[in-house]
Amino acid sequence: MKILFASDLHGQERHYGELLSLAHELGSDCLLLGGDLLPTLLPPLSPLVSGGMDLNTALRTQIDFIDATLAPLLNRFMDSHPSTHVFYIPGNHDWVVAMDHLASAAPRSVNLHLNQVYLGGYRFVGYGCVTDSSFWVKDYVRRDTPLDGHVPSRYACISSPRGIESVEGGAYVRRHPSIQEELQGLSQEDPGHTIGLFHSPPFNSGLDTLYDGQPIGSRSIREFIMRCQPLVTLHGHIHESPYMSGVFHTHIGRTLCVNAGHGRKKLHAVSFDTVNPAATLTHSLFGTGSHTVSGYGLDRLGLKLKSLALKAFFSR
């Protein structure tokens, strides 16, 4: 079975178009989207400073993108490629309400979050949650283990049918099981024919390397991979990791683990054949095997500096 995977497209219509064209070109049997599917609207600085921030605009932006762009793209693609299956998971930038809307607007694609699908003799499982950070969208944030706490943030918000709501004192993590506990609910049958789709990468794997060189993945996801040993796991979340660690794939035990990375200017995607994933794994930019990149560009550095400034503000 031919698999094509990309993550963290963040509502970039051009990247979606390139990805669907690549799926057509490769004759992909399954297209996997690894979370952070929708645009992230950063609120203007003035409302942030004054305390008048309205994140309902950010939610409406995601729903509008689904209606105007993403659902029509996926529906047209599946009309013209009825044998290609589209599976996705949410990411930490995606609101729950928007993901529910996507499920209604593109019903032939499948949300794999805490779900499993059997296709062509393989089992696909998915999990979209990440460990906590100072970022304000908390719908898909969890404690890594039951003993972990939350990360203080000036704004902590979740979505509901009523809109965006503030959540105080880390209540957003206490109302849900931890990543460790939720992963225990995923079926562990037939690992040699299982493909896992996770937004977060496993901790200290070379797939979770931040701009400062520190690992930030999930220990519980790493433990799940070590214990269950699926055939392949696919990850995203840490855009710069391939550039910082020099690798876009590694092995944890027998499991091939992949993070394609993300860039604003060029599509980052990987393809492989399930008959021999390691031998056929190909990156849209880096080719096959490992790679070394000397830097990740002024545009990406600028985005990271902006991210640092926002992180500092929301942590105050």
C-alpha cells in the first residue's frame, strides 16, 4: 500500500494543493494528515495588551477555511480519486469545534484521533494531543502522565458550541485523562501491520528537537511505541526538528518513526510503501535516508523569534 503523509499545513492552501497533486502523481492509496490542519489567526497586539482579546475570530477563521477551501479540496479529490483514502488527526492549533465541523463538511475523510481504521490489511490508529505549553489553544492539550501538571499561561482557552471560553488554573488538563492513560485505550493488536498517526513526536528521538536543541516530545508516546512496536509512526508538531537534528526519521526498536517537518515556502511530505517502509521512505525535499541541513533560513528564524516573543507574553 502506498502512503503519503504531511503535517502542520496550518491552512496553507498552496501546500494542500501541492500535496493532493503529489498524491495523484504517486498513485497513493492513503493520504495521512498529521494535525494542525487549519489556519492559526494570531490576534493583534493591542487587544492582547489591553486584555480585550476575542479568540472567537480565530475559531471563525478556521470554520471559514474549512467551508471555503479545505472541505471543497478534499471532496473534489475524493470524487476524482475514489480509491484513495484520506485520514487525519487534529493538532494543538486546531479547535475541537472546527474539527467537528470538518467531519461534517468532508464526511468521506476520517478523523483518526482515538480511533482506528482497517484498510488493505493494515490498521491505522491516531492521536492528536500534545503536552502542555504556554500557547493558548488547549483543546488538544493533555498531561503527559497522570503526575504531570499544567504550564501557566496568561490566556488558556477551549472551544465549545458557545464559542471560545477561558479556563483558569489548569482545569483544561484535569478534565481529561493524561496522554499515557488515553494511549492505553488504543488497541495494540497486530503491531506489525499497524501505522500510527500522532501529532506529537516521541521524546528525545531526534524528531522533537526545538530551535534551541532541546527535546520537547511526549514520553508517553515514546513508551507506547516501545511497548507496542507498530510498523510505522508518523509525527509532526515540531516544525524545525529535521533541520535542527539532521534527521527526519529514526527507529525506536523495530518501529520506523518519521517527522517530515514543515516550512512556509516548500511542502514537506513523505511517502513510503507498507511492504518495506524503511527502504521506500522518501521525503519531498530531502530524498531518501538521513540529511544534514546547515541552517533553516531567515524566514523560519524570524517566525521562531516571533513565536518566542508570543510565548513570553502568554506566560506572564
